[in-house]
Amino acid sequence: MVYWRTPGFYNRIGAYPIGVSTKRMPAKVSEIDRLNKLEPQVITEIHDQYYPEIFRFARFRVSDETIAEDIASEVFMRFLEAVRKGQGPKTNLKMWLIRTASNTINDHYRKVYRHPLEESSDFMENRKDLYLMHMDPVILTEQEETNRSVRMAINQLTDMQKMVVTLRFGNQYSLEETAQIMDKEINTIKALQFRALESLRRILGSELP
């Protein structure tokens, strides 16, 4: 359930949703100014524009779609709380959201490491649901184990390498888009990607495309 858009939450920050705009607005200074004034319409616009990207970012890093949805919702709750406290993004809105998503994912994995049976239970439940859809459980197990191994390997990368891998291969951003989001030179992104893939090859002990 998405809690951040409930009336109670808006009541806490002193703003109420007044409708959803279909206009895509870039993260310009004027938008940041409106955001800092807690204008409810711009808050709604930002959510509708960036939620799909934040969800894809999270989904690439976690094994369960529901968990990815929870993480994306948590990102926007943190976003609204930060804005209310005057600690929200100043210039690069997308980068702020993605960094927050990355931190939220790290928090999730710290929780999983403390309670490993919870993740195993979710995995078995997903396998059961897919089996009921007449899919081969052996193939599903192999695929899930491969995906799990890749995600665990990604978690061993540096924060910047995780970010590049997720943006490039999870969100499928170009080098130029990734560089803009991360506020880095394209050559820096290329170097981070190269080192990340080399590290993944060593960790996984297999060739990556």
C-alpha cells in the first residue's frame, strides 16, 4: 500500500493533493522553488514523472516486485519529509531520488541479512505461485538462483559502481543520461562501468556480456 499520498501524510507536511497533471516537467530551478514552497501540484507531478524510474531502479536490485514497490514508495516518503524540513534537492532532483533509492535498497538488504529466513520465505512463495502457473520449477529455481547470485554480486560493488550498473542495465539509460544524472563526465561513467563489470566477472567466475 502506498502511504505517502494519504490525506494524513499531506496533513503532516501542510499540503494536500489537488489533482494529477499529465505534463512532464523537467527538474528546473523554478520547479525546485515551487517544491520548496510545498506546492501540492508540483509534488504530485514529481511523483507521477519519476515513480516509474525509481521503481525500475529498485526492481533491478531486489528479487520481489512488491518489495520494489515498497522501496519506491519509501523513497517518496523520505523525499516529502526532506522537503518539509528544508533538506530536499537543490538542483538535481532525479539524482537526489536515485541516491535515496540506493540508500533505501541498502537498508532493505541490511534488514534481510539480519533476518535471512524472511527472504527465503518470499522466494519459496514466489516459486509456488509460478509453479501453479504450470512453469517448470527446476528452470525457475535455476533462473532465480542466477538472478540472486547477480544481485548479491552487485551488492559487493562500490556505491558508485552499483549506481552505474543499475542505471545502465536496470533503467537502460545511455552513457550520456547516466553521466547527467550522476553529474559525472562520460569517461568517468565508462571507467566505472568497466571496473564494475570486471569485478562482477571475478565475483561470479563467469563471462558477462
